[in-house]
Amino acid sequence: MDTANFKHLSVLPNEVLALLDVKPGAVVLDGTLGAGGHSNLILQASSPDGLLIGLDRDQDALKKAGEVLAGYGDRAILRHANFSEAPQVLNELGIDGLDGMLLDLGVSSYQLDEVERGFSFRNDAPLDMRMNRQAGITAAEVVNEESVEELTLIFKKYGEERWSKRIARKIERVRENEPISTTLQLATLIQETVPGGMIPGRLHPATRVFQALRIRVNDELEHVAQGVEQGIDLLKSGGILAVISFHSLEDRIVKNIFKHRANPCTCPPRLPMCACGKVADVEVLTRRGVRATQEEVDENPRSRSAILRAIKRL
């Protein structure tokens, strides 16, 4: 990989830094390192002796971030791992609590733009979609091996695709004659199957299916739920977890976990006082979620769908 081509604008950088409230000497974990943009800002704010632990399941991203953060020396500790593996990484490093943690969810601009990764249907490429290319099943394996019922569920659950069953049945008919192995092969199949799919100017009908396959291949929603719950538990008292989501499925998980941890009481509303004994261990810092300014959206269109939420550990 030529890391000179790895370009990625970090979304909501000022808002993230303000919410994390990074102080000199802080220990912060960036669970989705990417090209190191957010981490660079965190290391600046935590100087001269703050520590940044950066995780990413994509080795290309890890290599680029290593170059970007090289000047910080041993203040930047980078590991090839999913953010849901943060407890194990911190245990190995002998770190027993965090002052802050950041998760920037979803797929990066680089991953979308790197044709061979198969995340996008703008160009023809192998149907891969793995964030960690050293492990896991590919999107092609899912498309060619799962049943019609399972594909329908994947497209509906992870892509909220209206025509899930029709698309799954068409996939079954096509793959009987030849495997579906490239992005354009699948995108064209979907375009020809969905009513109105050939009308120019509309959202490409393959968009939701590609999102669904990416989420399924990388088990994204399972890792989000696990990573957010564990992230809260890893914080010191007063520590802050900030999470950036890019679609409603991710954001709903984050919002619900934050809401539950801030108000875990299960007592009926009619009871005059709590009897369950469950108490809040976080304070929600972003009631409505923080969105990008129009200025940032103009500069970085990807930020349009970003929602930033944060909690403070009590």
C-alpha cells in the first residue's frame, strides 16, 4: 500500500476535542485510529506527557497513522486490534483506566476510495469489504453462500432495504449460473431489480445493500454495542467517551446505551422512590447529538451524516 494515497479528513475535530476536554498528561484511547487525525489533536492537547493508545483493525490505516504520529515517539502506542478488544490491549499495557476514549465509527474515506477494497460500486472491484483483510469472510462469500432468507434478513436489518426479498431472490437466480464476484456485477443486478432503479439522479439502489453487506462482513453493530459498553467501564471517574456515528443503526445503539447507563432504574413510575437499587454511572453530555457545521460539510461532505454523542463517567 502507498500510504501517500491514504487521505482522510477527520470529522467534527473541534467538537471532539472540546467534549473530550483533554488535559496535559491525559491517557486517551482512540479506538478507530484511521489516518490519525483525531489522535494528532489529542496528543497535542495532552502534551507534554499525555499518552495515546490507538487501535485499528485495518492495517493500512495503522501504517499511515504510524507515519503521521511518529513525531510523538512513545507517547503514541498503536495496536492492530478492534476497539471491542480495548480491555485486552489495556491489560497488556498495564493501564487500569482512561481519561478519555473516542470511537469514530463506520467506513473511512480511504476505504471507500481504495478500489481494491470493494466497499464502493463507483468502480469495478472484487467484492471484499473486509476492514481487516487478514481475517473474516468476504462480501462475495456472503452473497454467494447465504440463503435467500438470510440475505433478505441482512439487507432488511442492516440496510433497511425495502426490496430486500426481491433482491435476494434475484441474487439466487444469478448465482446458479455464475458466482457474483465484483462490485459492479452486484450493483448492476440490484439496479435492474429494484423498481425505478435505472432512473438517473436518485440514490443508487445498491447503496443500502452495500451498507448492509459491509456491516455484516465486519460485524459492525455487534462491535459497536460491545465497544461502547466496555468503553464506559474502562473510564476513570470523570473520564469521557465520545462516539461519532454515521447512520441511524449505529446511532440508535450508542444513544440507547448512554440513556440506559444514565438512567438504569427499572422501577415502575408509580413508585414514590427507587427500589431496584440501580444507579447511574454516567452523565450524558450531548442530549441531542452534535452535528457538523455547514462550513465543515462544504469542506468535507462525509461529515453531513455524522452525529457526535458523549458521556462522562461518574
